[in-house]
Amino acid sequence: MPQSSQENENAKEPATTVPESRRIRIFDTTLRDGEQSPGASMNLAEKLEVAQALTELGVDVIEAGFPIASPGDFESVKQIAMTVRGSTICGLARCSDKDIDAAWEAVKHAPQARIHVFLATSAIHREFKLRMTPDEIVERAVAGVRRAAKYCDDVEFSPEDGCRTEHDFLCRVVEAAIEAGATTINVPDTVGYTTPNEIFERFTMLRQRVPNMDKAILSTHCHNDLGMAVANSLSAVAAGAGQIECTINGIGERAGNAGLEEVVMALQTRRDYYHCETRIVTKRLVPTSRLVSKTTGLQVQRNKAIVGRNAFAHESGIHQDGMLKERSTYEIMLPEEVGFAKTDLVLGKHSGRAALADRARTLGFTLTSEQLQSVFEQFKHLADKKKEIYDGDIIALVQNQISGAMDQEWALEEYQVTSGTGRTPSVQVTLRHGDTEHTEKVEQGDGPIDAAFWAVEKITGIELICKDFSVRSATLGRDAIGEVNLEVEHKGRSYRGVGVSTDSVESTILAMLNAINRIIGEKT
């Protein structure tokens, strides 16, 4: 029997009803899980700077570190808890008394503190790593959560390798942890093994089968071993997760974690699908990405979603034609939304300090008067070498100023280099140490850069082993700034250095001095 027009209208109503938007908490673990990336360790000053940037970005929870891991880690978490305001400060701990006590001592100074306890639950971890029975796992998890809950009301529990844990046992552990006082339950894909469909089913299962699940927030923490960390995180949200654990630029152990910038912009751009929102200030995504990249020495690939240099670049003639007619034909987001400038601003040697400061602000950098003066002097020096200066040049100059903001024990005054086919390279370097200049001439090495290494080592008296060396162009063109990133080893410890110049040898010397000043600063 055909439906009436009124019945047809009623039948359509559910399809047109827009679900109420819910807020997803963003839990950033750049300073903890992200720092576990090989070569990405940060000193205290750098961690404080990144933590402050994360707060300005609008991150809900900052996992500042693993306090029991080392005295340095404990101190950095403590200092962040004492100085950073606006986000919950979290410390990680295993389900052991010493870990939990150390975590609380480190985070207790924060107005909003969280203790994050974890214990492996999968069969493979129980058998080979912990050598514990299921009953022992539950008992230790409950004890750990209860001890943390005595210190603070905000306790997160993670069943490590939760996405490979049997459903029945996972439900049992989660229910017990909530009963013991956990307010957030994080189910991690520790080894990046699961798929979007599987994680959706697992989170749905937990919401349906754990009787007290409504008393805690479900969280997801996905690794990227199969390249599905972001997709898995979003699937967990679709299944009811209220928190995403992620890192800036997706850095982290092995293949990394879900990228904060990607999950946030996916939720924002596809709000029509996910019906979720975050408190992230998206215009701070690119500046924060650049800060973390510069601080850790881990470069962002050009085609990285959201924050890569090519994320809003169009070269295809068809794409360009479409963009000129209607921007949305090939762009689903505005570059300004994430912190990119709309277009490159060309500056030259006649530009003033105000124009440079304005452009730096547009690019997401806030400079002190001293920093601006230093960048302006480098800018003028560069303008004498180049006809046009682009955004990429300015970014490189500013980032170099930020990364080199420590006390400059050694500074470059001048250098001369002679090299050629079949000739032994000759380098004369003059460095300033305080009010004294030191000059060394070296005629050895496999080329001018190798010779520069020898000269700087002789002057400073600090021996370095070069472990990694890379040069990249900050902009296009033959006169582009060259940025040198290197990793050196000194007395068994690794240090990073960065230097920028239109001259690759000068960039190398500056990068070496940057690393040497870090070594001296650490000793001091």
C-alpha cells in the first residue's frame, strides 16, 4: 500500500537530523612517545619551548615524559608542570609503586595533573615479556590505578598492546581499572597492527560489553607501522572514542604515531561526517610543526599532509586552471587555516625591520626585539646576495635564530676556502670566543667541508664524529638558502646542529658551531 505524503515526509526526518557535535580531547605525546624517535632527544630548554607551543596550540593533555626513566626526564616533566599553564600535564608510569610515585612527584605542581599508568595485556606480552597470568595482570593493574588515584583524580590506564588482546580479557581488565578509579581508558595499537574496521569493532565492543564504560573516556593511541595510524584513530572516534593520542608531525618510535595535524584537520574538514570538534587553534599547526622539526632535527617530508611544503602547492596546469576559477576545485582546506601564508611575499634589501617583523608574524613566529634584530641583520646580509627573498628564506633565518638561541661560546667571524679537482683543499677559519679571535688554516681532508671540520675541531679543541649530514634548499633557485642539519657524536653522546647560508661551507661551519655550543652548554 503506497505511503501518504505525510508518511513520506516523516520517513525522511531521521536522515536530515544532524547529530550533536561532541568534543574530542587531544592528548599530545610528542615530548614522551615522540622523543623516543631515534635522534629526536631534546634538552630541558627545548622541551619547555615545545610544551609552551603545545599549550598555545590548544592541546588538552601534554604527556610531558616518563619521569622514572631518568633524572633528566623527571626534571623536565617537573619543570613543565611548574611553568606551563593551560593544558593538563601528564606523566607516564608503569604499574609499579616507584614509577607512580615518581610520576606524581613530577606532575603534582601542575594546576591540572594526570598520571598515566600502563600494563601489557596481550597474550604474547603476558607470556614472553611479563611472564604473568591473567589474574596477576588484573591484580597489578588494579593496584597501579588505585595508587595513582590516591594522588590525583585524573588517572589514565592503558592496557598495552590492547588491540591484540583477547576481547574477553580486555573487557575484564578495563572494567576492573575503571572500578579502581581510572577516568580515561586508552586502548593502544602499540605495534601498528590493527585496521580501521577492526579498531571500530573493538571500540564498539568495549562500549557495549563493559558495564561501567560510561564512567571513563575511551582513548585511542595508534602507531603507524602499516601506515594506518590516522585512519585507525579516526575509526576509533567514529566508534565512540573521546580522546586521540597523537604527536606533532606524527613522530614517534619506529614508524611513528598518528599525526596531530592530520587527525585534527580531518575532524574539522569532515565535521559533516564525524560530528566532532577539538579546541585546537589550527592556525598554530604549521608553526608548531616547524618548531618540533627544528628542535628534533626530524625533517617533514615535502608531501606531508597538512604541514608539508607541498600540501597546498599546485603545479599541474589543469589544477592551476581549476584553482583560478574556483579554489575549492582542488583545495579542501584553506592554507591560512593551518598557518600557511596565502602567497610568498617577496622582500628585498630595501625592506625595513617592520616589514620583516610583519612577515614573521604572518608565518607564525613571534620574535623578541633581540631576536628580530639578529634576524634582520642576517636578512640584510642575505639581501645583498640574493635579488629576491622568499618566505622559505625568512623561515630558515627565523628557525636558525630560534635553534641557536643558546649562549654562543663560539661564533664564526670569517673563513676562506680553496679547492679544486686534484688539489688538497685549504680552509682558513676565524672564530670568536668571547672577545678573542682564533684563526686556524688547514690543508687536509677530502674536500672543503671535510677541511672545515678539521679547522673547527682544532680551534675549539672539541673532537666530533659526524654521524649524519644533510643539506636542503630552503627555497627554489640557484641562490637559495642552504640549510645544513648534522648529527655529531662527542664522548659517546649525540648532538644536533643546524646552520643556514647561501654558502654550503658556511652553513656547515655554522651547524658545527651550533652543535659545539650545545655540548659546551650541557657541560656548563
